Amino acid sequence: MDFFKKIIFTSSGIITITILMVIISYILIKGLPFIDLEFLLSNPIDSGKSGGILPMIISSFYLVILTALIAIPIGVGSAIYMTQYCTSNIFIAIIRFCSQTLAAIPSIIYGLFGFAFLIMYLKLDWSLFTAALVLALMSIPTIFQVSEISINSVPKELIEASLGLGARKSQTIIYVILPSAISGIFTGIILALTRAISEAAAVMYVVGSTFTVPLSIFDSGRPLPLHLYILASEGISIDNAYATASVLIIIVLIITILSNYWINKYQNKIGGL
């Protein structure tokens, strides 16, 4: 029985890795030949049929930074409150249910909500800031759920020892709980932000769609996923669509690899390795 379980689990892992490698390889093979410095550092021409993607890269950079600044304090702060201060089991159950529901909502629904509430009702402009608000709403449930699990996994003995030595609750959270749970929290943040940087449906109704380099967070923009969607869906340039997809994949891979490296390095440091 154990032999068959090992075969099933090993096969599942191999299939998952194979699918990932096939998708990444196909996109990179199709897109890398069209990527050069001119493509990365110039503005699009003829609606993206030629030219580059510099405004899209800058727009995506703005969106990720803004989303992180909004979502991380709320998501991590909510997890700290739920695990360390909240004493109502009913309230905890309600918040968890709401968080799970928000995490399961399709991204297009977030986009429509952003258009209806932020643009039409609150009269905000189409801008990177408005798009970041929508992406933050999407990211908070993931950050909250992973942070809650990570904080709850901190050994109770560490917390009790800190409190027993006279540390206040806030000091215990800052100097004991968060350092012990930081690797898990950081993983949740990376999961949320990599999803945010890859979203097109959630921002297409709120970010605008200009080809110019955004000078501030209140300017309209066109992030990489939205540019890719427009290029492919309207048949403007399939070659540039593959090149844009390749750049997006490379950015996500770099973020993932660097984050895993930092997490492993921090865990080794904590473990004294």
C-alpha cells in the first residue's frame, strides 16, 4: 500500500512539474526571440503592433508597490488581531468565512465592483491608484489566511515564556511571534502579489488604458497583463503578445526565486545554520 501511495504522489509531482515546464517553455520559445532592449525600453507604436512595453512595465511596478502598501498592513494586522486579541469565537468564524468567500470570488467580479463602486459611485478617476485598491481587496484574503496559519503555528511555549518574563503583549508580538512566523507570512505576501501582478480582468475597468509612461499613481496606465490581453484578443500582434507574456513570466519567476532564497536564508539564520 505504501508503495502505491509513493507512486501516486511521485507521479502527481512529476505531472505538475511537467505541465509547468511545458507552459513556461512554450511561451518563452515563442516570445524570447522578440525581446531586446528596444522592446523593453521604448513606448508602443500603432496600439502595440510595434514598439516596446516600457509604460506597461512601469505601470505594473506601480501597481505591485501600491498593492503591497495597502494590503500587507491590513492582511497581517487582521491576522494578528484574530489570533492574539479577538476572544469571540463567533466573530472569528464570521471573519474566516468572509475571508474564504472573498478569496474564491472571480477576479472579474472585483473589476466590476471597482468600476461600479470606485469609479461610478465614489467618482474616482481611472488610475493606477484605483486599480491598486481593487488588487488590494483581492490580495488581503490570501495574506490574512496565510498569516493567521503562520502565527497560530508559533509554539505556545515561546509566547508563554515571553509573557512570563514580563514582556507586554505588544512586545511579544513584535519580538517573538512575528519573527517566528515571518517566513510563512512572507510566503503569503508573495502569493498574493504574484497573483496581483498577473491580473488583467480585475484592473481592465478601473486602470484606464493609456500608452504613455505614468508619472504618478493617479495617472492612468496599462499593466503588462492587460496589454497582453488586448494584444492577443484583438489580434494586434501575436508576436508582441508572446514577448509580453515572456517578460511577465520572467518577472514572476524572478520574484518567486528571490523570495524563496530570502525565506530559506532567514530560516537557516533562525535555525543557526
